[in-house]
Amino acid sequence: MTDDLAYDVFAKSCPSRGTLEHVTGRWGSLILGALHEGTFRFNELRRRVDGVSEKMLSQTLHALERDGLVHRDAQPTNPPRVDYRLTPLGREVADQLLGLIHLVEGRMDEVLAARESYDNGQPATAAP
């Protein structure tokens, strides 16, 4: 392999941009984070990811499945049963996302203080 990257997310025509959008968009990151907890049926996942509409959940799952991050298992039962779980690649991506999610959750006091300072017209204090 050469030192050159095969893909460059900063290039507008790079296909990795679409996947990055699917992964880091509001619903993609939350769905991947939820699926890191285990296998979910559609409505279970919808309840877990509070606020996502049925349409957005469906669209996001399709995009993540197409990217190879989510596996959809449709079982031929009556009524049909569909389960969603992470693929090995999806688990690897979700592991990285969860690190970011935990970092943000753990620093929310600082974020909220910065927002309040900003909203009050005061410059944020610089971190050492």
C-alpha cells in the first residue's frame, strides 16, 4: 500500500463522505450507539432512540445497511419479524462513536457553561 490515502473525505467526490454523513448524522450516530447494546426490532429501536420518526429510522437503517454497518434479518414468520444488529464493521464504528458520545456527555457541564457565557455576550474562557 502506498502512503497516499485511497480515499479522502475532504475531496467532494470521495464516496467516504456519504458514509461519514450516515454515521455522524443525528440519527445515524444514535442508531449505531443503540445497536451497540444488542439486537433490536424496529419498534424497540424506535423507542430506544427517542424522538426519531418512523420514516427517519427506516431511511437511516437502509443507509447504514447499504454501507455494511447494520445487518437486517427478516424472518419468514407470521407476522414477519425483522431484527437489526451491527455488523463487525458497524461495531467497530460504533465503538469509536461511543467514545465521542461518552466524552461529550462527560463534559456537558463545561458545554452548558460555555453556552450560557456565549448567550450572555461574555467571551468563553480559554482552556489552559
